[in-house]
Amino acid sequence: MADSRAGPVGRVAIFGGTHGNELSGVCLVKHWLANGGELHRDGVEVTPFITNPRAVQKRTRYVDCDLNRAFSADCLSRVETEDTSYEVVRAQEINRLFGPKGTNEAYDLIFDLHNTTSNMGGTLVMENSEDDFVIQMCHYIKKALAPGSCPVLLIDHPVLKYATTRSVAKHPLGVEVGPQPNGVVRADILDKMRTIIKHALDFVKLFNEGREFPPCEIEVYRISEKIYYPRNEDGEITAIIHQHVQDQDWQQLNPGDPVFATFDGETIPYEGDCTVYPIFINEAAYYEQNHAFTTTRKVQLAAKGVQVSRPTASHAVV
């Protein structure tokens, strides 16, 4: 397998507050804006950035609509009117600052920091199964955190994939850490997020210095299906996550296993046709969508070796 060579990573952004009530990223970015010494890596411009300041001020997920779904071509090209949602206007501003999306002028790399109320630990979220650079970075981070767990979620599903804030960059990577209640910050969760970013920036530094990263493989969990709560004709939930599934993110769920428990004490089994691995189990933010959890399936991703090629211009990018 041939190596992939490209110029050094020159511009990196770290987004916090895409959801204003996910406080680990908000607190870290605010800290780094005041004192960003720990982000410094020679030859790399690292920009911490609060993405949704109004939502952060209100301590809410969003103001009008989810900013992390507002980076589609339609949203980014929409003509602003007095009725345009705040998040769509903000998405266009972010695209101007860190993009434009899909162009050579876009930032090389964006980390987008998120919290979940689900028991997902420290998760890396990939958007493209063919991005050798991001696969190699995930491989490096996972090795650096071993023997601790660092699952990788791949969201390249043709229907379930969404237009994320970080998708403005050439290489986007989400960092999702939980469990943490909305509007709360926990020291252990914040520290885990901070450590992931440290290792990610170390990888960028080593890449820019010329280290060769040989071909590698990583195990990832590819997003598969959304599972919804049972509801009655009035739209009220009639069953909750079964106790044997609660907090079991990344664990096997087999056909016939209990998945919901009704308020009458009955068990509803999983009706899928194969073993899956649920994530975002009982995520608080997804109740408004009737979304109980998401299933994933394990796959292996292979990456070519990557190594920097020296630029001919001062700001060549990956």
C-alpha cells in the first residue's frame, strides 16, 4: 500500500460550545483563550473557538436549531432574512472564518468538543472512512491512551450522516466524552477530553516534523440505525431503556435481548437480525427526537502510511 504524502498541518481549530450546555468543551476553550500555552506546537497555528456563544450564555443545546446539523450546502448558501435562524447565520459565519467548506482555503483540522449524558467514555468521531490522516491520528491516540478504552465512531452512513460544525475543515474529528449531565462539568470527563486533545496535537507535531506513520488498521463502530422509544397514540413514551441496556454503550446487543421495559413491567426485546453495539443510550438531548439509542456495527478501517512532504509555499496544507 503506497504512502500518502502531503504538506504540513498549518492551521488547527478547537471548537467548544457547539452545544451550549456541554460544558467540558466550553470550559476548556475558554481556558485556552485566556491561557493557551498547552496548545502550542511549533509550526502550528491552534485556534480555540466558542462556536455557539448565545447557546453557551443560555446554557442550552441551541437557540433556534442544532448548530451541529446546520452545515449542509443548503444552510451555508441560504440568503439571510429576518426569519433565518441564529444557528444558520452562525454556521455561515463559521464557514467564512474556518472554510469555506470543501476548498483549499479551509482549515486543515478541526476538533469539535462534545459531551454526552450517555456512558460512552472518550470517543473519537470520524466522518470519512477514507481519510488516511484522521485514521492514523485515531490510531495514534488509541495507542497513547492504552490500555484505556478510546472507541472510534464512524458516521458515514448515507442517511444518518449529518452536516457537522467541524465538517468545514479538510480533516474533521469529533471528541465526544461522557457520561456528563447537561449544564454540569465533571473533572474526570474534562480531563479525559483534555488528554485526547494533547495526544492529537502531539500527533500533528510529529507528523509536521517528518515522522513516518506506517500503514495501520483500527477497529471502528460504524453507525447503523436509530432506535426509537415506544409511544402511544398521544405521543407519550410507554417504555424506557431496560436496566440491562442502560449504561452499556459499546456492549453487544443481540436479537431477543431485552431493550425496553414498559411501565407495566413488561420487557420488549431487540428485534434486529444481528449483533449490534448501541451508543448514545438514553441521551438526554435526543428525547425531543424520540431517539432512544443508535446501533453500530464493528468494522476494520485500513489507512495508508502518511508522511509530510516539505512545502514549496509557506502555508502548504494537508
